[in-house]
Amino acid sequence: MKIIDGKAVSLKVKDELKEQTKRLAQEQGFVPCLAVIIVGEDPASQVYVSNKKKACEYIGYKSLGFELPESTTQQELLELIEKLNNDDTVDGILCQLPLPKHIDEETILNAIDYDKDVDAFHPTNVGKIMIGNYHMLPCTPAGVMELIDSTGVSLEGKNAVVIGRSNIVGKPMSMLLLHRNATVTICHSRTANLKEICANADILVAAVGKAGFVTEDMVKEGAIVIDVGINRNAQGKLCGDVDFERVKEKAGAITPVPGGCGPMTIAMLMKNTYNAAVHRRNVIDK
Ligand code: NAD
């Protein structure tokens, strides 16, 4: 059994981007620029935003921070987005979710120029992912793909099961697996025979949000198990959706929580920022 090291894989992605960014600066005279907006003072959001800024610093991107008070109106936020949309020096715009209740998230996400939408939440980018012609990666699922690829296992013809059908994880995850020729089953809260379906998976991706949801009897011997969940167990400790200690004895490869999918999501956001910059500025990437 192999424990997939998300920190190491994410560092490799970031180091490659660092090299590419150095080359961009030397040969094209610019570095990618990411604008990060946060509204209100949600502590978890503040940690996420600070980690995103640190990743920008590490790679060598320019980052612009907009910390707006909870009382910001939807109109004010839309005006800021419009300004950033029209600013030629800004390559990526990220609006940290959740937003305060008086602001409609869909309206905000749809207002971001889809060429700068580094979260790939805009309907145009979602559609492109469905078609398979895209350069904005759905961050968490794309991170999962990197982790699966790090095992060296081919996906072609394999049974892949995704538990969860959210717009952010489950649905785009299924599309990426399908694009790689896996036979994909999406399970959700109304799925019958969940155990049997999962036990037939060569690749099992759990994105449920329930600690200890995936037990060893749901896992095929030698399967790749990717745990996207972020939960707290009864002792308040961070954990995923998979009963890691038991499942690891049966899986061929497995991601831990923390240190699995989490670091990958930010690395893929950084990759999107790079892709957005070269795409927008018509740079031929060598
Ligand atoms: P969500 O709540 O939107 O979706 C959960 C999904 O689980 C739903 O589609 C639901 O149908 C399914 N589900 C719920 N109960 C089920 C059951 N009994 N049987 C089968 N399916 C069931 O959550 P989400 O945004 O997709 O996130 C899922 C988890 O992944 C959460 O723990 C979240 O914190 C985590 N997450 C992690 C990252 C990361 O960077 N690692 C990113 C996004 C989300």
C-alpha cells in the first residue's frame, strides 16, 4: 500500500510553476497577477486566503488583496469585480466563498470575466470542462487527477466511482475521469447499493463531507482511494471521509487527510492563474 503524499505532489507542481514564471519574467517581461477578494471575517476563509497569497509569493506571482467589510453591498462588490475585469494587469480574480448572506453568490461568480475565473466556477468554464476543451481547471478535481497520476496507474477502462455530486467537486471530478477513459459512476445521497458499487471501484473518490463514511468493506483490494472530505472527528481532529487506518490496509494507494487533496487545490489554483495569464496575454508557452 502506498500513501499518496499530497504535499510532495503539490510542491512539485508549484516548483514547476516557479520555473515557468521565472522564464515568463525573463522572456516576456511580466509575471501572472492574482486578485483575491474576501468579504467579512470568516476565520476559515481568512486562512484559505492567506494560504493562497503565500502560494503566490512562493511561485513569484503578483497578488492583490481586497479585504472588504461584512457590510459591503452586492453593488459595491460588483463594481470592484468590474474594475478588475477591465484591468489589463490582472490575470486572475478569486472571490472567496462563502459570501455574506445579503450577497448572491451566483450573481458574483457570473460577473467575473471567465478568462480570469481561476476557480473555474463561471458557467462558461463549467461548460468547457464538460466539452473537454478547457484551460481553467476545476481546482479540487484537477488536484485529484494529479494525485492519481502520481501512482503511475492508467485510468483507461478502469471503474471509477465518485461519491458526491456537487458542482465544485463531484460533477467536474466525474468529467475529468471520463475524459481519461475511465468508466465512471457517480453516487450520491439517494444512491441504492452504495456499498456494492464502491466495492467494485478501481478508483474511489470520496467527496461527501462525513467523517468515517467510507469503511473497509466498501473498498476493493488494491483500489486507489482518494479522500476529498474535510471534517472534524468526535475528538475535534481534522479527518477525511475515509476510515483511513482500516482502509489503508486494503487499498493499493490512499491519500491522507490532512496532507492529501487539500494542498493540491491551491496548487491547481496557481496553475490556473498561470494558464489564465499566458492565455490572456497570447503568450506562446514553450
Ligand atoms: P456538498 O455538501 O456540496 O456535497 C456532498 C455530496 O455528498 C452531495 O452530492 C451528496 O449527494 C453526497 N452525499 C451526502 N450524503 C451521502 C450519503 N449518505 N451517501 C452518498 N452520498 C452522500 O460538499 P462538497 O462541496 O462537494 O464537498 C465535499 C467534501 O469535500 C467536504 O468535506 C468539503 O469540505 C470537502 N472539500 C475539500 C476540498 C479540498 O480542497 N480538499 C475542496 C472542496 C471540498
